[in-house]
Amino acid sequence: MKLLKNATNILFFLMAFVFIVPNIDAQSKQIKRPKSKVGISSVDTFVKESFDIYGKVYKYDGKAKNRRVEFVKI
């Protein structure tokens, strides 16, 4: 009996986690690229390449959200 109650509680929390967490937007604004360089070429290259990828992902995510909204409107 106690096992069934524990299983029900665990199932409830798992379902809440699955349905609530995806609806939380962690980042609402795009972070800005650093204006200055550090002076270490490997670090500067890493930051540049990371922000290049980040910019592409951020733009793609925005386009995907807009497409979803347009699809719902139709």
C-alpha cells in the first residue's frame, strides 16, 4: 500500500517535470558578443567560433518559434 502511494507521488512529480520544464524559457534575450579580445589567440578563436554558432542557433530558434505560431494561425 505504501509502495503504491510512493509510486503515485513519483509519477506525479515526473509528469509535472515533463510538462512544466519544456515551457520555461531560460533565455529571452540574445547575449552580446564581447567587444574586446583577451590576447590569447586560442581563447579569442574559441570565443569567436562559439558566438558564431550561438548566433546561428539563436536565429534558427527564433525562426522555428515563428513558424510554429504561423502554423497555429492557419
